Amino acid sequence: MSYKIAFGNISFKNNVQIQKPEKKDNPSPVVKNAQPLAKPPVSTLLAYVTYRADSKNAGEVGVKFFNTLSVEQMKKQYGELAQKTAAELAQRAGKPNQVLNWIEVLPQTQVKRLDEIYALADSLKQNGSKKLGIIGIGGSKHTIENLLSLTGNADKAVFLSAVDPDSIDDFVKKLGDPQKAAVLVASKSGTTLEPSVDFEAVRKALKDDFKNYVCITDKDESKSKLRQLANKNGYKCGIIHDECGGRFGAFDDHTLTALAYCGMSKDDMKKMLEASLKAQKQFLSGDITTNKALQRAVFNAHSVLNGKQNQYDYYFSGRFEGTALWNTQMKKESHKSLYKVSGDLTGPAFLHNSTEADLDEGNDSSFFTFNTIKNAGGEKYKAYNALINGSLKAYSERHPVALVELKDLSPSSIGEFVELKHFEAMYTGMMLRALKSKDAQTEFKHPDVLPEVVQPHVGIYKKEVEKILKSTP
């Protein structure tokens, strides 16, 4: 699909679109060309955080914006592009060779396979195991970390992705009694260096008679050395589905099996998958006034086009520890060098290691997203809410800030939150490439496969490592 980009008050200079300054009586002294913050109607921090609720936020996750465009301004300046971008993604979803089967196809498939997934997880417990060892790297690891963390089950698993002997030894020790160990290894092809080395080392440590492994890999034995190994040795197997992509495979077998093992009920998993499907339908809409993923993408793209090259996601809860790892990969692999992903940090620790630089008067190139969890307030949440709202006030007086707030940590909220991150990543990359393209004033056409779902440059380091391994006696 090709289309012209001509809308709002975007001009073009040296193939990059620059936001034309709007005439204002009182322009912001800090963030140029962005909407100045409205003064809160009452002098309370809580009123400050709830004041700019100009996004129509029906659902489990709310989005608000500060010191940037309002949603109405987003619609005026980027609405046409947003609509076309959503349509582009929708018409590709479900088609062969698009790496987009995580849209509708995967969650629909998994809802039907819940009994199979729980049987696989239960099989790992038959020897009395209490902690799950997980071998994987990249999306095969971070998707699990994200959902175990959000569901409060992070302490029920131990991960291995490093290949140094000390890390491998520590992993085996954390498994506990070798007779009661349980290990899940995830690799689509079974040839990725790190999990291959780790699995071989763990198998040697646990001895040949240990069989309590689950190998999550390609369903086709001819395409997976891991499945060949599993079939030869009688290990149980699950599936990494085709055309889902590691970081977008949040609801593939490796993650769902880990969640099932670590305590998520089948009913809750079904609710999470159903919420995912519901959110996907909402996020495929071309209406930017209701599509929160499009709003988040416009916030990101508009910030970058106005000179904000350093992007940060900050998380106000330990439950987001895994999210920070997963979302960093999501942005870096999806957006390449479109802007600088400066870091995803879990708070309030970042307030003591980053704020000095963030709020320095010379810092005019950053934009932020605060990720939080809604609560009932009161004495119990007094410090938590003060940290969120005080930080929001301080940061948004200097920088563009978006606030993403989960209604709670229910399966439905988690399902929608995951999809918000998925679709935000897709739309941000698609919009920025369109806006920065030399063809932006004529006919812009996305490539055959969207760059947001592939990572060709990862192979560069792999080739060099393979050369060294082959040349080393």
C-alpha cells in the first residue's frame, strides 16, 4: 500500500519533517513547539496527574499526555497518517511471510490449546519440582520474564542465557535437588548459540538419566535441531509458532507453559488471551481518538521530529522488572536507529541514578513514558502516589511525558498492556519511517516485510562468533 503524506502543519527539510512552530501567547520555555502544560485546577498532586485525561481510555490501560500535543491536536496533525498506518498493518496481518501471526492468529490458537499447554506444564511437576529452570535468550527469555514479573511469579523460575561456566554452575545449583529439577528450553531453530551451549552444559550436569525437560521449538523436526534432539532422547516438546517473532511471541508456548507451571490458573490465562484479542481489535482501528497505541506512536514520533532523540520508559513498581527487559528489546530491535532508546528502568531507583541528568537544564533532547498501576489511594499508597505525581510534575515541566496506567494487575489488564506495547512499537516505527522518508511528499510505500518485525543485523555478530569458534582448536 502506498500513499501520500500531506497533512497538518508538517513541513519538509532535508528529507526530515519538522514541526512548524505554532503561534502562542505563552510558548513553553523548555519544550519548543509543544503544547505548554495547563495549570492544574487545584493545587494537589493527584489533581495534576488526572487533569490531562484527554484520551478516550475505555479499557484496562489508560494513557495520558503532558507537555505535548493533546489527542485532538494529534488527530489534526497526524490523524490521516495514523489511519493509513493502522490500515496498512491490518491488511498485512494473517498473511504469509509478514511475521505478523501474533495478531489474532496466535492468541486464537492458544485459547484452543489451553488443555495441551497445562498438561505440558503439569508433566514438569511430576517429579515434585518446585522451581522452573528456563534456558533461552532474547524474546524467548524476555517475554517470559515480563509475564512472570507482572503476575507476581518471578521468584518461581530461574533463567540461564549467559554461557560462562560460573553462570551455568549457578543455574544448576538454583535448580536444587537434581532428582526434582524441571527445565524448559526455548529456541525456534535449536541452533542459537547461547541456549545450545547452555542446554548441552545443563544436560551434562544433570546426567543422562534425567529426562524432565520441555523443549519449545519449531513444530517441524526438519527445521529444528532442538526437536530432533528431544525426539531422540524422549524429551517433551511444545511449539514456537511460525511468523510470530521472538519479542512478539508473548503468548507462545514457552511463555504460557512457564506461566502455567508457576501458578497462573487456566481461567486466568484464558482471560488474558481474550483480553489480548479484544485489545488487538481496538488497536487496529484507524481512529486516533480511541486507539491508544496510535496515540502512543504519535507521541513518540512527534517527540523525535521535534528534536527529542533520547527515549526513556520508567516503571513505578517492581512488578515491571521483566517488562523493562522485554520492552527495551522491543524498541531497539523494532526501531533500529530511528532514535535512541536510552533505557527502561524500574523505579524509584531511577530517581536516584538518572534524575540529575534528566532534569539538568541542558537536557532538551529527551522524552519519557511513566508506567504505573492504578490504586485506591489512602495511607497505604501515600508514598507511592507522591513519587509518581511529584516525578510527573517535575519531568513534564521540562520534557514531553506520557503516562501509561494499568487499571490493576488482573489478567485482562496484563493482556491489554502487552498488546499496547506490541502495537505502539509497530506504529511508532512505521510512522517515523514514513515521516522521515525521502518519498514522504510523493508516494510512500512500506517494504514487503515491515522492519519492525525482523532483526537482520543480529546475524552480524553471530557470523563473527561462528568464525572464531570454527577457527579455535
